Amino acid sequence: MCSGYPRLFARIVEKYGLRSKRRSIFGGTMWIIKSSEFIVRGNRLLRMYSYYSLFLALLMMIVDGLDKKDVILGQQAPYLFLVLASIYIFAASIFAAIASRNPDPQAATSYVFLEVAILAGMMYASGGLDTGFSSLLLVPLIISNLLAPGVLGYGVAAWASIAVFYSQHIWPNNFAPQEVVNTGLFGALCFALAWLTQALSKRLQSALSLASDHAKHIRRLQRFSQRALMNMPGGIIACDPSGRILFHNPQATAWFGIVDNILLPSYLIDIKDSKRVEMNGEQLLVTRVDIPESQQDYLLFIEDSARIEAEAQQIKLASLGRLTASIAHEIRNPLSALRQASQLLAETPYLESEEQRLTHIIEQHCMRINRTIEDILQLSRGHQACIEVLRLKPWLVHFHNQFEHLEPAQDYSLTIECSDDILVPFDADHLQQILHNLAANGLRYARKANHGDAQLQLRVTTNQTRVFLDVLDNGFGVAESIRKNLFEPFNTGEHNGTGLGLYLCRELCQANQSRIEYIQQSQGACFRITMRKA
């Protein structure tokens, strides 16, 4: 009687194709037999129920062992009660082990039917419904309807009613009217509890489904947020009020070498609004953002100043391009006519030498204005960098050959000091313009300071993340009066210079996320280009 119905139910499940599969809710596990009539949910409830069953079985065995005269339990059939209590302990132990490790819907279903049968037999051995033992049958009934709402839940109620009827009337052959009425009322109570429990279970299931959908949506947003934070071009650090790091992305780790659950470096803790810091030759802009409605937690956003300046430069050049494109044509046309008239005037045979000198001055200034317009037009066209990885040593050798071809005189020397394995991301055309401008300026001043012994040097050094390309000469150096605004437009120390050469170099460097600066030397000049490592 105890094992036939579970096997029958298992065959029904197999016949009608009810198959089990596993899902995940809130990171846990949920077993489902794929049918609208059998849904086993809540591993935690299943485990608690298994522990309750084992505790109840052990308690009954202990009470029966202490009750030598069988006054409390097993009054009618003490030997049967002892056998059923032993079977109950064995089955409950196996079920508790299965529920703790790997909850199985078939095992849970079989155990519920088996437990109801065992409790019905123990109730018969203890004296029937009048002993109050029947209330223990209601616990597996309620649990089964919580875990398996639908037809199966009512099946457990029917099975409990049949088990009680069999143990109370068929087995003892007792069909007293009052006893039959009590058994019928107990059966009605079983079905009423099944209906009530399933109604509550459906509401609980609806709430769990809604919570599951919300949890899935939250996890999805968390994945998006985490991926976005991890792949940000800038760094981000989350801190508590004491400055302890709660979260950071890989870029912040690369810049500051930090890990979780340590205090921020002192130069970052002191930041109140925004601050520029230098790490490994990189200029970083650190901005603090307080999080409202929190325990004074805050975020630090770290951005590469070179990248910000490059983006700002593109906006500035676009504006400059719109301006210069509208006026360049209007300036160059009359300028060309003025220069042509000056050349024609210079060819007039009756001009005196002083008048010839004046026409020469006019032509020189026309050429100077034209160079200024050319430089401004070059700036206005923009410098959208086509960055490629350059092997610096061969590229510098190629530049050396080109520069000697443009400056074929033998009164100077150009040397290169660079390792063979250095790679930099840079636009080759931009780097050509920058170095040619710097080398030409350096050579001009070196010739003035050292007649016949001008020296230029291209020297490359590195650190962990940056490459430093120095352009050195043995000239007079840069006058202190113009150093402050050295890279500003129209700032020049020569009467015939445009003052746009170094400004153009700075703009090209910023377009490649690099920077140029003047390094003071005891003799000569040194311009340093700081580039990223590839």
C-alpha cells in the first residue's frame, strides 16, 4: 500500500511526457516538471520540509522508546507503529540527503505519497482519528500543494483521504456511521486545505514571477553597466567616505596601480572638485562627483588630458576652418595682384636702386603674408589624425635622409639616438611636419650660433607608458621673454617669422594625443614630444 501509488504516479508522469528541467531564480535553482499541473518550486522550502520530516520521525521513535506502556503512541498496534516509525526514519533520512544536495521532483513526489501512507498507518496503530494524529497528515498536504499546485496537489489530498479511509475502515473492517462521517469530514478538510493552499500558492507564484522578471532586468542592466564601466576610455573609482576603494575599472588600475579595499592615494583623497595629476608622464584630469542620497560615497572620474585636448582641438579647428575658408580667397586675390604689380614695376628700366629696393620689400612682405595665409589654411583644414603604429628608428632614419636632401649643405650634422624596438601610434605625415619644422628652426639658429659647426640631434627615451622624442640643437636657445607664450599663434622672435610654426606643431601633437614642450638646456634648445607607447 505504501509504495504502489508513488510508482503509479511516476508511470503517469512518464506516459504523459512530463519532463523535468532546471532553471535559475535569483542565482538559485528551481526545478520544473514541464506541465501546468506540476511545478515544484522553492528548494529552500523543500529542504526545510525534509528536515521537519526527519525531526518528526526521530521524535516519534524517541517518544515510542520512552513510552514503555504505549500510552502515548501505538496503543492499538505497538509493533506496527515501531515498524512504520523505523521505515519513516529511513525514508526521511534519504529524502533529507537528496533535498540537501540535488532536489529531485520525482523523489519529492514519491516521498510525499509515502509519508502520507506511513502517517496514516501510524495513526491507525495509535488509535485512529480521535487521537489527534490526523493533524500530522495535513502538513505534507499543505507542503505538496505549495510546491506542486494543480491536479497533483489535489491528488495528494485524494491520496490522504483514501489512506485515512483504508486505515480507519477497510483495514479494521469498521464502518460505524459516526466514524465514516468523521472520515468524510477529514477528506473534505483535505480538499479545502488543498484549494486554499493552491490559491495562496498561485498568488505567491505570481509575486515570484514578477520578482524574477525584475531580477532578470536588474541583472541585465548590471551587465550593461559593468561592461560600459570596464570599457570606458577613462578611469573610474568608487569610494566610501573614508576613501576606501569599492570599485575601479582596468584603466584606473593601469594609471594608479590600485586594488579593491585599500585606501586611495593621498593626492586623490584631497580632491574636492577637479584636479590635474601627472602619472608616468601622462597628464590626467581627476573629477570628483558625490553620490546623492548615499552614505557620502563618491566617484572619481579620470580622463586623459591629451585626449580631451585632442577633441577640443578638433572643434576649434572646425570653427577656424569656417572662418578662414570665407576670407582666404578675398585676401589672396588682391595679394597676388599686388605681388605681380611689384614684379612688373621692378622690371621697369628707369627705376633707381632705392626704388628697386622698395619693390623688393613689397614682394618680401607679400610672400610673408602669403605664408601666413598658407599656415592658417593648413590649420583650418583640420588635422584628423590617421594614426598608425610606427617603428620609430627606421622612420627617423628615413626622415634624416629626406631632411639632408632638402638641406644639402655640409655645414651641419644630424644624429639619431634611438632603440630599434620602439613603437609609437602616430600619423606619419603629422610627425613629418612636426620634425621638419623643429629641425629647420633648430638648424637655422644653430648656424647663427656656430658657423660651419651646426649640430642637430634626435634622441629617444622611454618609460613604462610613454616615449619621449627630443629635438636638440646647439644654437642660442629660446629667449626667456617668449618662453611663456612659445606655442601660442603669432608669437615669434624673428621679424620675418609668422609665429605659427610651433603652434602648428602643438596642434598636430594634440591631434595624435601627444604633447610638445620646451626643455631648458644649459646650451642650445630642446623640444620634447611625448607620445604614447604602442
